[in-house]
Amino acid sequence: MSTLTVKGSWENIFRQSTKADLEAILPDFLRARRWFGGKARRIHAVEILEAIPIHQTIGSLTAFLGLLKVEYVEGKSESYVLPIAFAGGNRASHVRDTMPQTIITRVRVNGDQEEGLLFDALWDSSFSTALLDAIAHGRQFKAAHGDVIASPTQALWQLLPSTGAPLQPAIMQAEQSNTSVVYGRRLILKLFRRMEEGVNPDLEIGRFLTERGFAHVPPVAGSLEYHRTKGEPVTLAILQGFVPNQGDAWRHTLDTLGCYFGRALGEQPSKDAIPSPRTSLLALSEEDLPPPAIECIGLYLDEVGLLGKRTGEMHVILAQETADPNFTPEPFSDVSRQILSESMVVAADQAFRLLRQHLTDLPEALRGEAHRVLDLEGEVRRRLRLIRDQHITAMRIRCHGDYHLGQVLYTGKDFVIIDFEGEPARSLRERREKGSPLRDVAGMLRSFHYAAYAALLLGKAAADRPEDFSRLEGWARFWYLWVSAAFLKAYLTEVTGAPFLPSDRQELQILLEAHLLEKAVYELGYELNNRPDWVKIPLQGILLLVEKG
């Protein structure tokens, strides 16, 4: 581990030559962090843009909010948030023993008079408490190029304990692109590690839904924003109500599927029970659920119907008239249809090109399906271009943007929708754009398809033999089609007459099918690059949507 030497107070590390020494150390630290998105890129340099003192002293801890700019050898730079604190003496030993992954570097202060550690301050309870205190009291912190502004909402006062008792912070171990701190199972603070200019959709949409009383999202209780002298505000963190839950809907669904496949093992669904591949999900949603589906899938059909209802309620609120131009519904113009269609076609072209490149690398059992999908490339492109050529009467609204079973919490009785950031691979500007909420619907329908096959691939079905897997595939498709139909039926019932729903059935079919294909071809590219063993799922998804067979 490297060691930096600083004269006077340790805070001087952010000045002149010692600042440059620290910047030289940061690339190695960042590359080892799960939340750092530039691992696959070569870092040219890291610059500390701001080192903002969030408070003077709590206990023996002084902490700064570091805003970093990461320059790469190729491509655009990125900005990240890194709270930085110094720990000496016993506190340094505690950091070294209990959270070594947070250590940035050793520091000697005034030669050898004091030695300690520089570490990620968010993992320190004093700093986490200071952030909550700042939001509750609406504090502002001066920065070199702007201000950090902490803001509470009215919801915060309903969430704080009436006794005024302090809330003990605990960092969540499931760290992904963000880092979250839970306060006494009442509040949760999500620190957005990557900074982008503009309001984060998680804050923007969450606040909009909270203010309108939608009870099926975590209420937004406050935020931390960086207001620069020039440019838009940057969302650094969001404070929300903590939602007690039994895990996300993905885990709940896999557990349900484990029981479902356990009952189905050794049996075959009747041919009459499995819908024809020629039948669209929209057409299935217009039918009554058949007795075999009700009997085999059971309670989950009611649960997924409730999820469809909650999804529809969310979209209806997001479509409400408002003076805020960021949420005002807008029509599909000729230009917006063309841009949407062409972006889908470009993504499909890339996925098909990748499939051709990896064709010989695929397991032999998948090559037949892969060839069938490649034969459908022209048909996929034609269907994606129908959006460009079809006048669409529906309105565009703000949507979730990355909607799937993993973005929904299951409480045991109901569902709570979380994480409105949108797809991480898209820019903040793209994630804030309006579109058809059928894109959210398509994301959830594709998630059902993934769950059905993931339960087989992850061994949830107890299908130990290859012949068991093959036998259960029919049951997987049976489950996926009727669960999707139940979700879609409940959703469409809830949004009947909404301005974002096409009044013409053909428009509805074109929009829904295009977004389903968009998701499936994206999944194809992702699995080819990351999980070749899972390529079967998007291949099957495309075949179910397009093949006339």
C-alpha cells in the first residue's frame, strides 16, 4: 500500500503537490470498486475537482465529499463521488480490521508524528449520520465551484421517529453502481457514485410520484445536490423511506417457479393448454385464463395481476397534466417515431452481427435456434420500422425506463416499485426522455420469460438430467405465456382511456411488439458478451415474437 506524507493538518492533502500525489493513487483504488464503471477502460488521469467539507468534526472524524473527474486514454471522461476521511490511532485499526476495502492509502502527518489511513467515509457511521442531519436541516456546503445543497421533503417528517431518537446507520452490503445506507429501517440514503449533469430520474420521478400520493414507491424524503456556478444541478444522493420487504419480485418469482416446476416434473402440459406461437401476448390477454393455467400457476396469477395494476397506476399518475415541462405528456411526432425506430434497428443490426461472429462458439444444441433467428433478421427489421411508418395517436410520458422483476420489492402482500434511474448504459439525457410506457410493460414481460428459463438454468426446477430440462421447457413456455397474459390484462384494464394508450388496436400491437423485440435483441447482445450459456433465452424470445412456424 502506498503512503502519502502531508505537512500540518491531514486536510492539506487536497492542496498543491500532495493533491497530485493522491490523484496518482486513485486509479488503482477506483478500479477495485464495484461501483466504478470504467474497469474495462484505460485510465489516463484522475483529477479531484472538489473536496467539500461536509461538517467540521463528529467524534474524531473530519470528512470531505470528493468529486472526481476520470480521464480515459480513449473516449469521454466520467465523474464520480468519493467521500474521503482520515482515521488515525484506534480508529485506523478499526478501519483496517473491519472494512479494509474502503482504504485509499496510508498517510503520515507532520513526518512520523501521526500515521493513519485515508478511507471511503461513507462506511463510517459518523459521516452517514452527518449526511442525514444535513438533509433534515437543509444545510448548504460551500465548494470551490458551487454549493452542495441538502434538502428535505415533507415526507421526511412522517418517516422520522416521533421520539426524536437517533437512527443508527448501516451500509448495505449489496453494493452495485451506487452505495446505500439504511437508517434504523426507517430511511435509506442512496449515494449515486457516478455524477452526471442534470437531475437523476430516481429523484425526479420518485419525487413526482411521492407528491401525488402514489403509495407503491418508496417516498422521497430528501436529496443532496451539487449546484455548480454554471450548468445544471447534479444529483449526488437521494433519501427515501425504507420499505420492509421479503426481497425483490425476481427472487419471489424464482421461488414460486421452483414449486411450480417441482409439481410439473414428470408431466407434460396438454397441447391444448399451451398457446400457439402464432398467438400474440396481446391476443392472449383478451382471453379468459384457461383452467389448466389457473390450476398449475395458482396464486402467482393473482399476484402478477396486482403487479400489472400497480404498474398501470404508476403510469396513469405519470401522465397527469402538470405545469412541469419535464412531465408534460407529448405526442409522437414524425421525427420522434423515426428516431425511435432507427435506434431500434441500429441496435438490432449490432446484435445480429454479434450473433454471426459468435455462431461457431455457441453450444451445438443452440446453433439451430441461432440460424433460425438469423433467418428472421429482415422480418425483425421490418417490424421495428413499422413505428416509423405508422401514425401513433398515443402520448409519450416519463416512464420507469428499466422495468423488470428486480426493480420491484415484494412485501408479502403487495409490490413497491423502486430504482427509477433508467438503463445504466444510457446517458442521463436519454434516461430523462419521454416515451411509450409500453416499453416498461415490455421490460416486465421479458422479465417473466427470463424468470421461467432462469429457474431451469439455475437449478430451481431440480432438473438434474438433460431430459428433465427438455421436458420442463414446455412448462416454462406455458407459465411465461399465461403469466404475461395475466399481467397485460390487468395493466390494460387499469389504463383504459389513458392518453398514452393507443386507441387503435393495431397501433397498440405495433408499439408493444416493437418494444418486446427491442428488449430481446438487447438481451441477445448482452448474453453473447457476458453469459453465453443464457443465449437460449433471448433466442427463444425472438422466435416466439417473430417466427410464423
